[in-house]
Amino acid sequence: AKLSDEEIALFPLRNINSVVKLFKTHLERNLEPNLAILSIILGYIENTLTCSRGPEAGDPETNNISEEINDGVWGENSITKLPTVEYSFVEALYQRFLSIIKAHVDVVSFGSPKYASRELVKRVSDVVWCTLSSSYYKDRAHLQSIFSYMTGAKLDSSG
């Protein structure tokens, strides 16, 4: 399921509340949520906050997230700023991911199942594994999302 017009209208995502609202809306509307798009969104946020490619310390785009945590739970009014996530960026990475998978996996040869079979999941996994960059350590942190796969052809063992 792609994102609905209502979900797309929530972009750009700029804070925790906007991300939570998007995920809540998407998960409530879809029996089968689009985990690829959700992975791209969370991967972008995680990568930007944890890697040197992210905003500089003191950048007005991000605040100290720990200030918003109250006993380990996000407050009702949590508006902590995050790196801005634009829909066009998410959609471009999603389409790129789909094109890689569709170019290497013929779903029809699996009988066009309603749900993914073990064989289909294995085939997609093999395609992803074979297209990873070999010039990095596969146990490096923060490489579990489709975002890290699409932007650097990198995944860790959990990814």
C-alpha cells in the first residue's frame, strides 16, 4: 500500500509528533502497511541523527531529544524537531528500491501469491544481499533500514 493523500499531506515531517501521526495513520488504515516506506523514513531519521552526515550540533533543525523524554515515554506535547523528511525524497528512494526488486524478481513465477512465500522472501533477500557494497564492514551500527541500503548499498547483519 502506497501512502494515501491524507498521509502525504503530513509531509514534510519535522518533529516526533508528525512521524508518530504518520505511522499511526498508516498502520490504522492498512491491513498490510508499506514497511519499505516506513523503513526509509525511520532509516533517514536514524542515519541523520547518528552519522556525521547529519545536521551540525546546534543546528536549529534538531533539538536535544533527551529533553523531551519523561520517564522513558514521549510526552503528549512532544514536538522535538527532527531532520526534515520530504515526501519526494522518500518516494524517490522507494521507487528505486522497487525497481531493483522488480528487475530481479518475477513475482508471477511465484504464482502471484497474496502473501509472500518463503521462496519469494528468500529471492528478495538474495537480491538485496548481492547488490550490497562490499567496501564496508557488515557489522557497522545503524545499517538496518532500506534507507541505508538505497543510499549506500549497505546493511548490517540485522538489515
